[in-house]
Amino acid sequence: MQLTNLLTLSLAGLAAAGPLAERQTQKLKIMLLGDSITEITCWRAFVWDQLTEAGVASQVQYVGSQNSNPQNCKPTTANWDQHHEGHSGWLAVDIANSYLTGWLQKTPADIVTFMLGTNDVFRGKSTNDIIAAYTKMVNIIRASNPKTKIIVNLVIPLSMSNSGIVALNQRIPAWATGLNSTESPIIVNDCYTGYKTSDLRDGVHPSISGDRFLAAKIGPVLLDLVKQSLGKQ
């Protein structure tokens, strides 16, 4: 075979291998989306410990416009990934209407896990308003990546005026069933049942024991999706 033909074949092989190698080294992107229960708490650090213990931390990354550790969380894992999309005081309605599209354009995600609605309840938004915001968020997420896996965490209780949280959580399972798809599944994760209000440090936000409860609930569900996505199951 002539040298020219050999060179052509070699270059073609490198071109084909390039995209494959890039896909193999690309990390799975996880967006932790929420309000202060995501931003100023330690459960996301403890979930990173679980990813590390499972041997997949090197293959995943947290993504988002935020990169912070306001509670000075100290997980077992050094140099844990502090990126997230938690925004203290923000409403699901506002995130859906004004912000999520831009966040996903800047930091696309393969898996999105969110807990939202506490601030909406505080500010008098109806359950219908919040569910409509959830629907819009799912549509935005899927427009960004049609194969995104979505975890919707039931909202943890409040120590006072909890009826709005209860009403929202009761609506979520049927809502999720109506929007679920094989390509982009919605997993409802019950972070409400068993959560004690004594695990709230101020009536709203988790204490360290509350963070460990949330990590024990969110981590295994997230890890299962990570393993599925990485072909480890």
C-alpha cells in the first residue's frame, strides 16, 4: 500500500478516535438546583462523599453559577466540588420564569435534582402556581438536554405554617407521573417523610443532622442515576 494511502487511513482513524476519546473523558454533569436549603446547607457536601466512596467522583462534576461553601461544611472528601445552583430566598416561580434557561445555557446538565417551593409558600403562591413552575422547569431542562434525568425532592417540613408544604408534596407524585418519559425520567424522592422538625436549626433550614438525613435520601437516588448514566449497572 502506498505511503499516501497509509497516511490517509491513519488520519481517518485519529479523527474517528478523537470524538470517542472526548466522550470517554467527559464528566457527567449534575446540577443541584434549589433555594437556601441547597445553598447554605451541607447535604451536597455529604452527597459528594457518597460519590467518592462509590468510586465515581472522578467521572462526575457538580455544575452551576454558584461555587460556595457558606456553612464551612467539612465532608470526609477533601476538595469536594462546591458548584451548585442554590439561591437563598428565591421562588420556584421566578427561577422558572427568569433564570433557569440562562443557567442551563452556561452550565448544561445531564442530571438535575431540585427541591423548591418553600419560599413560594412563604410568599403566598398557590400550589397551582408552584406546580406550574415545576412544569416550566421540566420543559426548560428538556429543551436544554432532552435526555436529562430529573430528581424532584419532596420539600422538607417547616416548624410552623406547614400546610402549604404538605399540599405541594401531595401534588408532586401525580404531576411527575403525567410528565414522566423514558428518555427523560422524573424520579420523585421523598425527603419529607421521617424528617423531624427538631432537625431544623431555625425552623426552616436543616441542622447538621438534617443535612445528613437529606444526604441519606438524595445521595442513593442520585448515585443510582449516575451509575446508570456511566453504564455501571
